[in-house]
Amino acid sequence: MASSSEKTPPKPSVLFIHPDLGIGGAERLVVDAAVGLQDLGHPVTIYTSHCDPLHCFEEARNGTLKVRVAGNTIIPPVILGRFAILCAILRQLHLTFTLILSKEINQHEYVFCDQLPACIPLLRLFSSAKILFYCHFPDRLLAERKSLIKKLYRLPFDAFEKWTMNFAHGIVVNSKFTRSVYLREFGDNGNIPRVVYPCVDVNVESTKLDETNGWENLGGGRKVVLSINRFERKKDIELAVLAFARLEPEKRKQARLIIAGGYDTRVKENVEYHQELQRICDKHGLLHASSKNFITALSLPDNLDVIFLLSIPSALKSYLLNTAQLLVYTPSNEHFGIVPLEAGLHKVPVLATASGGPLESIEDERTGFLRKRDVNHWASVMDTVLFDMSDEERKRMGEKAKRRVTERFSKEKMAEDIEEELERLPSGSVWSAGKTIIVLGLLGLTLAVGLYSGVSTLSKDW
């Protein structure tokens, strides 16, 4: 029997490799995973090619996590406004060589890599670390291919993604939906990915109603239907506007649609899509107004049907979630979707498209509603939740939603799942000299083809 004075052996060290540690959904997952594993006792270090202290999550800048930047001194993020994927690969390879030459890689038993798998063959060549790759979604399906030239340019990088990813000791994905897409694109190769769901911080406190800073004026005394998404066409926000417009005029006077989300004037699509949504409101007789900051939003008139909040602070988002009667999540085939989890945490029923990640995060008619993309069906659910369900019925549904989020999608649960996946990985081993030469040759050949195809298109109109 072990003595009570014996110390528990230290847990294995985990190295995270991520391309750009900004403030997107993938970065939120990486930060939460790193903090979660650290809380479980694992020493954690994050290596990235870019981390701006003014544009990253708090844990990455306040000392909670050990973040190191490397691979950013030779290759820029883009060249002549193009070659983003090529530059990202070269920057990650530069970062990887830094880890190898400094022998930093030898200090870690595990490597958690996501988004870009370019580093994996080099890590297999020069270290015995076990490598877990987290696939948010196949990159080949995220890249735009508006012309034949771009399609041809992407071919070597699509092949490179599949080739490098297969060198990982294990692969996980963010949902069953993403796994189905992964298998369709890459095949199983005897390595079917397992699912590790993203998370939300279930310990976060909602904004209290006695600390509203005048935000209650946003609802105008009406029942609030809330949409939170970036102003991008793929988010299909017009579905919420069109469904809201189908409500009976007298009922619309008692309700308000608030559309809040990421908006950047430097992003052309954000600006154009916001204008398109405004035109849809005009076409259907919906009075609307837009605010670029929450201070000006406080002085908006009371007779508005739709309010556009162009980027909001987290406290205001929390308040809106805390006071809305219904959250509408409009994207179809979303890889997973964090917003429905945030709504559930605030006990808000969610109406989402019956596709993609929401099929796994929402239980239809129990914690929310899943409907196909049909304006009439969506309008019917809005009508039911706002005017047929009692406050007590909405509260019971919200309580079930919060319980489901807390039990299945907490940071602690995600960290435990990742730890389990790391422990499942087979032993790592350094490759033989012959295999090393072959892999390095293929690596160089792929990059050379990608570079040549990119340079050959510089003079063409993409």
C-alpha cells in the first residue's frame, strides 16, 4: 500500500501548435482546451506564429497560459495580398524547425495540433511525441474557388492537407457532422476520427438585471427574438428577418428582432450583407435601425421592429441572452456552433436549422426547436414561443437546456475528453533514415508545386 506521503507523479506535458492565436472560434477552443488540461495537472505550452496582445483572449495575455511566438520572422502572413495558405504552411514549418533545433519538442510527451497539419510529418521525423490533430472542418471545403485558376492553385494544398493529416497518431473532430464530412472527403484509412465537442464556460455569471446600464431600452418593452452571428452570407441571417416578417402585424408590435454579431468595416462582406438585410427589412415593412456601439443603441426609438447591433461587448451579449425569449440560430450545416450552447447556458430556448452541429447540441421540443430551412416553419415556432408558451413553459425548457449544456459541453468535460484521447494514442517513435528521406522529399515536392502554381497565377485575374 502506497504511503500517504508519496507524491503523485507529474502528468505528461502537452505542446499546442496553432497558426494564429486570435479571437475566433478555433482559438477559443484551443485556449479552453489548454486551460482545461492545465487545470487537470498537465504542463501546457502554446506555440503560435502570431499572437497580438490587443487581439487575443485574456488567458493568452494575462499569464494564465504560457504562449510562445515563433515562425514569424521569415515568411509574412500573405504576399502581395495572396498566397495565404502557402504562407501559413511555411510559417508553421518554420515554427516546427524552431522547436526541433531548440530541442523544445523533446520536453513534451504530447502535441495537440489543429487547423493546419503541415507540421505533423516533421514532428514524426524528429521527435517521439504523440500527436493528436483536432479537425474543426476540412480546410479544402473552407477555401473559396471562384475561378478555374484558383481551383488549380488549391489542388496541391488539398492533397497536402490529407497527406500530412494522416501522419498524426490520432484525429478528433468537433461533431458527428464534421466526422461525416471528414470521412466523405478523406476516407477512413483505418483511423476514424472520434468526437470531442467544443465547450462553453459553464461557471460564467450572467449579467444581473440590476446592472443593465440602460440596456433594457433595447427591448423596448417587447418580447425579444435574438440572433447572434457574424454578418456573413453563409450565416443566413435573412431567414430570421423573413420569418419575423411573417408574424401577424399586431403580434409584431409586441415583439422585436435584435440581430447582433461580429462586424468589421474593413471586411467587404460584412458591410454588404448588413446592407442586404436592411433592404429585406424595407421590402417587408419592418422598421429598423443600426448601431455601431451600444451607447448609441440606448437612444434608438421605441417603435422599431428590428435592431442591428454591429459588434457588441461580451457583457451586453450576456445581458441580451439573459433577457431574450428565443434565440434563432440560422446557419445551415454549421460545423458545430457555440452560440446555441451560450443560449442554453442562459436558459434561452433555441430555434435552429435541423442540420449540422445543432442536431447534436439541441434536443428538439425539449431544449429547443430544430426545423428545416422553411420561413413558414420558423415563423410558426416564433409565434408559438412568443405568444403561446407561458413564462413557466419557457423557463422549464430553458432549465433543461442549461442542464444539457452543463453536463455535456463544459470546459471540464472537454478537457477530460481530450486527456482521454491523448492517453489512447499509440506510442510515438522517430522514423528511420530511409523513411525520413522519402517524407522530406515528398514534403519539399508538394511545397514546390504549390509555390510554382501560385507564382504562375500572379499575372492572372483571380
